[in-house]
Amino acid sequence: MLSSYLENIRTGFLAFVGVGALILLPLVALHYYRFGRIEPRRALVLYGLLAYGLVALALIFLPFPNRANLCNGDQMLSTVPFQWVTDMRANMSAYGRSGIVAMATSTAFVQQAFNAALFVPLGVVLHKAYGKGVLATVFIGLGISLIVEVVQYTGNFGIYPCPYRISDVDDLISNTSGSLIGWMVAPVAIVVPALPEAEEAVARPGTVSVPRKALALVADALVFLVVARLLVPDNAWLQVALAVVMRVVLPVATGGWTVGSWLMRYRVRRLDGGRADPLRVLVREALGVTGLVAYAVLLSPRLSSWTGFGVDLLAVALVFLGVFAVPAFRRDQLGWHERVAGTRGVLGRGDLGRGGSGVRVGGVRERVRERVRERRVAGRRS
């Protein structure tokens, strides 16, 4: 029995790896649409639920049987509550066994304990992550268990001519009990995070998202490749100089604009919204993609094959993690190169407000939303 369970768990986990890879990009897109960033706790809970659900389905429905061995007149529906207790006693009596150890190791007891344990994670997640009450958790567990039993009794909705697993009222009881147990132990389940409120989950107003900055980089890279190909196709130093002009000199001269940032409607400024000085912009680019380009063009070809591969991998990993991956989870979407340099992206193509620190963020849509919120607050007060 244990070996079959382990094989089903392995199958379910492999299915999770495949499905998880397929939904990764849609999940990222959904999170950015809803929150303006990837909220890490919600992503963890969602992927955890996906893994749990696929493993649970594999344990419930696998292995699929040979059709030739089905429909032999066996009783595939049990409507007597706690029939497993009678079966356990009969089994113990047949083998002349008694006591707690004999009960705990009997097949009937182990089966019911497994059915309860299968739904414990569901109760934990419903309580800890989603804040569901005890009644909601119990009814959700009962509903899911009932759906499973109906699917089994109908031969997986007619895929098989008759059921290949018994639909048992005891399974309903044990699954629902497992949901209740999970709800009770949820407060001590430290591996399951509580999901944040909407105000805490969303990106800060006016934040320039990682996808927007990535698209700006793509636009700058296309311009760089075209110009470098036409003007300096074989000179590495001039190619680096061109990258510095596009990513450092141009933003300093124009008040934060590059070709890509202009297309994506944001500019590079200090954290307080003021104009970024040349040193800040230079540090930002040296620790980011421009620094990676300089390394790839000037240093990487001069390293030995083994040493170079390791350093290349480290450089790409640092830039990818620091500039794209980790900032995607942050509310301010700032990469490590931006935090060190003390810069950020500021939305809008308009001029700065008086004093150089007031920034028009979000445009007309944000002002309309703010007015709607003010009217709602005024309505509540009246």
C-alpha cells in the first residue's frame, strides 16, 4: 500500500512540475494585473495549492484500471457510516489481535487516517491563508469530498463503464474531519503564510513596474544594436562608449530620459523625485545591464574558458536576480542597482512640478480615481 501511495505522490509531483511551468508566465501576468507586482505570499500559496491538488488527485484516482477487470458485480457504494470500525474489528478478530497498536496498524484504520490526512492541508490553507471560519472550512471540505465521491461513483463521469473505486460515506466523514483538523492546527503551521490585505499587497502608487523597465531596456537594446552595427561593428571600446552614451549621458542631459524610457513613459530620477546627478546614473548603470554589457564585451572574451564560464554565469545571475527577479516581488519594484544609486523610475512624460520634486504620477486616470475616493469618503461622513 505504501509503495503505491509513494508512486502516486511522485506522479502528482511530476504533473505539478509540468503544469507549474506552463502557468508561470500567466501567473506573473495575473499578479501584475491585480497587484502591480508579484505578491510572494499569494504566489507561494497558489503554487502550494496547485502542488497539493495535483498530488491529491493522483492519490485519489490513480492508478487507472484495466477495463477488462471492471464491472464484475462488486458493490461500489457504501452508505453505512463508520463501517470501517466494524471492518477493523473483524480484521483484528480474524487474526487474533487486540490493543492500540493492532488497531493503529490495521488496514481499515490506516485507510481512514490517510483520508483524513489528505484534507488537512486544505483546512490549514483555508484558515491560515484565506481566513475562513470553521463552518466555511468544514463545508468546503465536505463539498470537495462529495464531488470526488460522485466522480468515482460515475466512473469518472462516464469515462469508465462502471466505478473502479468504492464511493464511501466514511470517506466523506474522514475527509471533512481532516479539513476540520487542518483548521484547528493552522495557527501553528508556520510554512503557510497569511495573505496580506489589498493595501499591503499592491505596488505603491506611481511605481514603474519591472515589465515596463524591461520593455524599455529591450527598446534601448534594439537601438544600440542597430547603431553599433552601422557605426562601430568591430570596436569593443566604442560599443561600450555607445552604451554609456545611451544609458548614462543621455539620461543626465535630458533629465532622466532614454529612448526606451520615453517610449514606456517614465524617466530616471532621485528617490525624492529630483533630478538624478551623473554619479547616481553612472552607479545605477554600472551595477545593472550596462555594466553587464561592458563586462561581456571587454572582460569576458579575455578570461579562460573554465574561469570565464563561472564568472559569466555569476554576472548574469547577479544582474537577472538584482535587476529583474527580486524587484518583481517588491512593492517599490526597485532593483539593487537602483537602491544603491538612490534612483527610481518616475511615471509620466510631463514636466516636473515646482521645485523639481513634485512629480505628475499616474496621469488623468489616477486623478480621477483620487476624486472618486474623496467623494466616497465625503459621502460616508455625511
